[in-house]
Amino acid sequence: MSQAIETVDVSVSVSVAYNQWTQFEDFPKFLDEVESITQTTPTLTVWKVKVGPVEKTFEAEITEQHPDERVAWTSTGGEVDHAGVVTFHKLSDSETRVTVQIDWTPKGFLEKIGDTLGADNHAIKKDLKNFKEFIESKGSETGAWRGDVQA
């Protein structure tokens, strides 16, 4: 199993950063490889991703969610085997540290080579930079879901 951990500081409050992160269907606006996400229930999403020429579809279930603190998920079906957590840390009233940790199992030759070369860490770092630019340019979230999901 492989792991990536990346962090970005964003110039918005912890609530704004967290609220935006709960808007999964907006992820294609800042996650480069995500084609679409459909939220089918409050805790289940269907992802379509494209990395280079390879397209994959999978479901991810929210396994834990606490407003302004964390969102954890795991894949439940499809072509991707991974789990992750994003945490939100208040640095000040207008500054938040967002940390993403993803654990995954590379499948196939290309994924194993990408893992060896650190492609996933690079992609996550770039996506967090995109998230920073997205939320800072908006200044407020596009929506919010503040439900609590216990582990």
C-alpha cells in the first residue's frame, strides 16, 4: 500500500474551507483528474476520473465527518482501491491549514511506476494548490453540508 500526505494553507476561515470541501460535485473545478462526482446519498459518491488516457469509475463512502475538523472516506466499489482523510486546522480567523492523506494500492504497471516516481504526491499537491486558488478567489463556499458522520 502507498501513501501520500500533502498540506496547503488557505486564506479563508476553517468553516469556509471545510464547507467547500463538502461540496463534492464541485471537485472537478479544482481536481484536475476528476471528470465528475455524483453524490447519491449524504455519505456515498460516485467518481469518474481520468489520468492520462486511463478512465476509472468508483464509489467512495464517507466513513467519518465532523464539521470544521475532518472528512474521511474509503472506496467501496469500482476500479480504485483507496482511503483518505482531509483535516482542517484553524491557524487564525482567516487562515486554515488543509491536510490530505490518501492511502491506495497501485494496480497495474503504469500505476506502480507512477507510485515509484511520486506522481500521486505531485498530483495531490497540485490539486491542493488548485483548491487554494479556487476558494481564495471565491472568498466564500459554494455550499455546505455540516452533517456529522461517526466512525
